[in-house]
Amino acid sequence: YRPDGPRVHRLEAKGGVDAYEVMVEIIEAPVTLLICGGGHIGLSLATIAEHVGFSVAVMDDREMYANAERFPMADHVICGDFVEELRRFLIDPNTYIVCVSRGHKQDEESLREVAASEAAYVGMIGSVRRVSTVLTHLAKEGVSREALDRVHTPIGFDIGAETPEEIAVSIMAEIIMVRRGGSGKQMREGRPPIKAGAAHP
């Protein structure tokens, strides 16, 4: 991924007439979005994530939702038990994880495995009531408060999203904010005030 493209710098040897041109290419470390859940939201997330430069990995325990035909944009499609597959998956500081599976049980199992991981971002979908229940369960099981506090849940930004596609946009916006160090504020908030012009006759 090249955010600015290659740059050419001209270097001149001190005290001489020779000059050299050096091309410097800025390359970011690859980042992975691991989507736990191959349903409608997972599909939309994979589509957007691939478009904005993420390497996409999709995981589901149902073959009809975890296959290459459904996710042609993904670099990895994994079908298997969430707990077992998450324990095999290499998670590092360049991994972003979203838990958007079909139900409360599957998301809780996934979150239990990744909450204390090195991932740059861990998010789980759900209503305020549902996610509070999951976090309470995990806290009682001994998952550290520090690990649970870093989980983004309910996930995404409040943009009034209703469709799976809109929900995926709100989630990806939050992920990009975390990755790039954004504030999450509307850009217009930093706009200087409009100055009134001279009164018309």
C-alpha cells in the first residue's frame, strides 16, 4: 500500500558536480481485518475493507457462509469452530478484529479468545444490554478489566445506520479512526466561523 506514491529526491555530492536522484517509496506495514462472522454485515465489511487497503480474513463455523465464492475479495476464508480457529490465527498489532457472527454465544466465545490479544482493535456488535451482559460474563470469568475496556462495543459510530451496508460503514469508519489516530469528530467542527459580509444597500 503506497499512501503517497514514490518520491524522487535529488542529492548532490559536496564539493563536486555529480548529482544523484534517489527514489524513496513509502510502504506501510500490511494490516489485516479479521471478521468473525460471514453474514450480511461481514460481507459488507469485507467489501469495504478490501477497498480501503486491508487484507481481509473471514471466519465462520458454517460452510455456506465461509467460502471463497461468497468472499472473493478475502485473502483468507476460514471455516471451523471459532475458538479453535482463533487460537490458530496469527494476531499481532497490525490485526483488527470484529465479532459480527450470528448470535450472542458465538460472539462471546470469539471475544473471550481475542480480548487480551495484541490486536490493534477489537470490536463486537450488539445492543447496549447485550454487550453489557457479555462483558460482565467475561469479567466474572477472570478476563482483565483492562482487556475488556479496550473492546469497542457496541461497535461503530452512531450514524443512524439500519441496513447491513450502513452498519458496515459505521464500523469501518471507527476502525479507520483508530488506525489513523482520528478524533471521530465531524470535519465541520474545525471550520472557522463564517464572517458576515458588508451590508447590502
